[in-house]
Amino acid sequence: MSDFRFEGSKAFFDYSGIGDRTNTTLMGEFCVKCVMSPIDYLKADRLYRELIGPTNPHLASQDAKNYAFALSQLKQRVIESPDFFKNKEIDGGHLDSNILIEIINSAIEAEEEYKNIQDDKTKKIQEMLAKRIRSKEIIPEPEAEEAIIDEEAIIDEEEIPEIDLEEE
């Protein structure tokens, strides 16, 4: 498990590893997103599909799929990286496979740790609020009465005019 330093929803971690093919020692600090947006996931998926190839992607080897996953995820997750990670074609694409896998695993681990921290904070707040409600420090609002429907405010479908989208 890596040691993470969190700033908001970003995690910083130090990486050091030795490439399994090149025998190169690499070290540096990464900053990664702990929360990815739906757009981030879509962009990662689009890049993943592009990397494994549009023609017969089901024929790609499992290694190719794993590398494509790691590279596409890192493209969206990495905010700051050491120079050794940077590459003209795609950041991380030139690294030994074990280095690439260790970095994506650290990024995913940071996301999981961040989520656990947030879940713990939420649980503590909920427990504190429940305790304060039980001790009458906080008085819950009475439940809302059922809404009264104004029959006149409802528009009958027959009264809605048709709009001709063909007109200019």
C-alpha cells in the first residue's frame, strides 16, 4: 500500500520501481484524481477502444487489453507526473509493463482510500447528528403534509396547442 497525501480530491504519492525489461530505476511524485467524472470515464473508454483497435477488438490479447486499460485510465487520472512518465505519443506508453501496472494500481488504490476516508467522515457525521437528535439538541422538522393538488392548475392534454416544427 502506498502512502498518499490528499488535497481535496487529489492524491499525491511517491513512486519508485525498477523496470522488469530495461532494469531502469524510476522515481518521482505523481498527483492523481481520486474522483473521475462521467466524462473522464467516457474519454478513458474511448481511448481504450482506440488503443486495442477498432477492427476485431475481441481478438486483442489480454496483455494488450490490460495495457490499453492502464494507459487510458492514467490519461484521465494523472494530473502531475515526473518526467520519466511523459511521452510524445501517450504518457506512460514507453514504460516497462510492471512500472505501468504499479502506477495504475497506485492511482486506483488512492481512489479507494479517498472513498473510504469520505465514507468514514459521512458515517461519523451521521452518528453525531443522530446523537444530537436523540438528545434533543436538534429538533427534526415535522413531516410535510401531503401536497394538495389544485385541479385547476392541471392542464388538460387537449388544451395544449400543437407546435409545427416544419414552419419557418
